[in-house]
Amino acid sequence: MLHIFKNATIYTMDEKNTILEHADLWIKNEKIIKVGVNTDIPEEAQVRDLDGLLITPGLIDIHTHVGIWGEINERVNDANEYSEPYTPMMSAVDGIDIHHFSFDLARKGGVTTVQTGAGSANPIGGVWTILKTGGDYLEEMLITRKSGLKGALGENPKNTFGQNYHKKPYTRMSIANIIRDGFEKASQLTNEEKEEALNNYSELSPFIEVLDHKMPLHLHAHRADDIATAIRIAKEFNIQLSLEHCTEGHFMLEAIKKSGAKVTLGPFMLPSTKYETRNSTPAAPRLFYEAGIPFAIMTDHPFIPINYLVICAAEAVKYGLDETAALRSITIEAAKLTGIAHRVGSLEEQKDADFVIWSHHPFHTCANVLETYVNGKNYYTKETEKSCIQP
């Protein structure tokens, strides 16, 4: 069935940042087949007049723990494997509960794609994955099964293992050593040994895949010295690096830009419960934008609930970030940074039909997600209730 949403204001988030007024969005077989103005609508199409409402691509949050963090009860938390600091074989797909309420929150907030997986207790915590927030079973929802090896620097591993469990790592030096260890061992393998390790899925296989540039290394790093350590390790082994949080990155923009690392910023609206986050600021995205460093904004759900992703981006706008850049950071730029822009992130022909219908511009104080669609299917509709009136 051909579905056409007509007479909408469409923020395509394409390379030209095209905004179309009184435009039509054509959906068929889970894909976008046309976006345009004054389209010739076939008689057999199922047509819905949106009367000027806004449509954006589905939002993308590339640093979350959706479906894997216990949230209400830490005893059912599957995000951190506390048995030891080095757990490269942990795979997000083995811990995700697609019926967890965090997926409902995501769709309520217009988020249609998430990257999720292990938290930051371990220097090496496991392999992340990228999936849609709508679907009937996990395999159907997956976009990228193995989207990166997750590790962490700084206070989290030190506090978790050094202070709580009284075993290494006690120091930042030890954390870096643990992270290096897997890459050093994998680097020494012959081609035959690498193939055997991959076939048997040994504990070195994630490191081999990172070394072969099949996935990046995601490193949690708040403090500037931790960011520098992450860049140093990536350079030593010639691997693709994604800096997660990058809280003090605005102190070292030139070094980050030179490194070519990918950057995910946030969350901003949290108290400084750790010394290393005392310099967190919503002005960071503006500074990265002015420096010409691509980035995405994230929630780190559940630490900021994922339905507030758009508010995190709007907060950055209040601190000077260009409005279009902010919206791109939670749509097409997030997709580019994770290698999924061929499928999601913008409203263009042949891409997945992931989109959101809004009452107002997403950054407007009164903005409500009215409907969220994943692969052309409605997964959220706002209940009728009193809300803001368009001024």
C-alpha cells in the first residue's frame, strides 16, 4: 500500500538541509519513495492531510543503554559485567530486552534508532549494537549487530574495581594497560591465527575486528587527560576511535580534530557527581561546531531519559549552537558517525521510512511528538490531551 502524508513542512536533513513547505512524503514497503511539493498523487494511494504539521527524520541517539540497563532495580541491570574488568566477549544483543519500557520512552521522544550496550564500569566492557526502536523481534530491529568495542577510562573503572572490589585497576595507568593488552596480543597474531580466533570467536576476536577497521573502539572519556590517552592508544594501534562523552574536549579541540576521532557529546544536564565531569557544559557542541569537528549529541539513557534527546539538542542551541546543526546532530550526523546514513538520518528516496510528526518545531518550548513511525509503521501516537497552543 502506498501511503502519502501531504501538506506538511518537511525537514529533510539532506546535504542541503532542504526544508519543504506544503510538501508530500510518500511511503511504500517500509521505504521512502518520494519527497516533494505538488506531487501527482495516484488514486490508489492512502492519503493523509497533515495541514502544515512538521515532519523530521526519526531521531538517532548513538550513546544509550536502552533495553539493557535495569533502571528501576539495579539487581536486574545487565549493562555492566562486574565479575572482572576485562570482558570483551560481552555482546549487547545477548542482554537487550526489546520489551523494556525504555523503548517506549524512545518512541515517545521521536527516537527511532539507538546504539546501545555495555556501560562504563569496565576498561573493556563488550560489543555495542545499533537497532531500531520498533519491531516485533530483535533480529528484525538490528541495523548493525557489532557497532564497536566499548571501553572506559577514568573514574568509573577505578571506582568500580579499585575501590569497590579491591582489585585492579586502581589507577588510570592500569586502565590504559588493560585496554592496550588485547590490542597488543591481537597485533602479534599471524593471519592464520587471526582467522582461527575469528572463527572460534575467541576473546581476541573483537580486538582483531577493531584492528581490521570493521568496527571502532568506543572509549568513555571525560577528563582531558583521559581523552588524550584515548587518542594515544588509537594512534598506537591505528584504529578508529569514537570519543564518548568527551566532556573536557573543548579544552583540546585542535588535538581531537587532528586525531580524526569521532565524537559523541553529553549528557549535559546532570549534576557533577564526579570530579571529572565538573567542566561539563552545553556550550561544548557550539565549540566543536565552530572548530569543524563532526559530532552527535546523546542522552546516555537512563542518565538523561531518552525521550529528552531533543531537549538536550535544544539546550545546546540556547548556548549558541546553530539550530540546523543541532537537529543534524541527532539525525543525519549521528547516522554518518555510525555508518548507517545509507539507511536512516534523513528523509530521502530509498531510505527507511523512519519519521516523526511534530506539533511545532522540535526545539519549540511547546513541541510535542504527535506520531513516531519506524519502517513506515506507526509505533507511537500521542494521546489527546490539553497542550500548548501555537502562538
